[in-house]
Amino acid sequence: MKTIRWFAIIMIVVLLWSGFVPAVNAQDAMAYTVQEGDTLSSIAARYSTTIAAIMEVNPEIDDPAEIDLGQEIQLPEEAQEPTLYTVQE
């Protein structure tokens, strides 16, 4: 009976703990250095992602309007490198 009780306690602890694991790992993200004029909105648009997704992998950002020049942020795994097109005559 004690074995079942301990098993139940361990399972509850594991289930509670697993709810606090971030959905996206830093390994799955790519780094970006904030440039002059950048906002989270412009970065999200450039990399085809959302402000919410960027904030999810950067929990240290409390206010999306407050990012600093030179600050390194992580972009989520689903972010895509911007595509550059050359217009030819």
C-alpha cells in the first residue's frame, strides 16, 4: 500500500513539475541582436513569427516596447530567415 502511495506522490510531483517546462528550448531558437530602429513587432514581421512567440522564448522581456539596442534575443524555432530578392532590369 505504501508503494502505491509513493508512486502516486511521485507522479503528482512529476506532472506538476512538467507544467513549468518551457514549450520552446533555447536550443531550438536562434539568436538575434537588436539593431537601431528595431521593435519586437518589426523583428516578428521580418522573421515570419509573432511577438508572443518571441516573448515566450525570452521570458526576461517584461515589456515588448522595451528592448535595447545591442540586446541579444532569441527567435523561436519557427522563425524564418528573411529572404532577399534582387530586382533585375
